[in-house]
Amino acid sequence: MRDGGDAPGTQVEVRQLFYNLPARRKFLRTENTEASHVQHQLHLQAIGHPQVAFVLVNDERIVHQLAATPHLRDRIRDLCGPALTADLLEVPEFEAGEIRIRGFIGKAGVSRSTRQQQLVFLNGRPVENSTVNYALREVTTPRS
């Protein structure tokens, strides 16, 4: 395995992604729905790579402008706000061989009706898998 990608400071710009693809266009939802999918992917990439700066522009309006930061907590604050960040506890880093686990969990009493804000990353890549989410819920559920 070797490093790849573009030079530091590379900008990626996407314009009219599906402009000339009528076969794909029929599967598109409203502009707001598609924009929310793009924003969700930006959130995942931004949290998985806090050391990278991101700017999201939609209809010539800046939606997010995130500076690079070495601290994941700062990136979460920039995306989700200081109120949520204040309700997070940092999980002390755990290492066993080549496995390293770190992250944040909500304080007691903080709950959500969905797992939408439960994010799992493996080597900086988001993992959206119901089996993994279930395993995490089971391991953190207190036993009677």
C-alpha cells in the first residue's frame, strides 16, 4: 500500500453533476434532498479527516467553511455546535496491538431518537453498517 492523492492545497469543485445525464436525472430527488445528501457526505469526510480544510458552497452561498484542525473535538464543535460538544465525553485512547480506539460519547442523559449522530470510522472512512451499530449499542448497554 502507498500514499496517493493530490498535492496539499488541492481544490475539488463539482458543478452541474448530473446536467447532461437524463437517465440518472429521473432518480434525483428535490434540490434540497440532494444538497442534504452532499452535506451529509461532507460531514462524514470532515469528521473523518479533521486535519483537512473543507468549504461547501451551494448556489454561490457558503454553507460550511471548516478550517483544518488537529483536534477532533474542534471539528465536531464547528459542525454540530458548542452545545452538543459540551455534552460529549472523550473516550480515552485504547491500544491493543495494531488496533487503536478513540472517540466521544454523550454524557448520561443525552439521547437521540435515531442513530443519525452515531458515527463510526475505520481508518478515517465512515462505516454505516447496522451490524456495527447494533454491536456498539449492545456493548454500551448496562446489564441488569
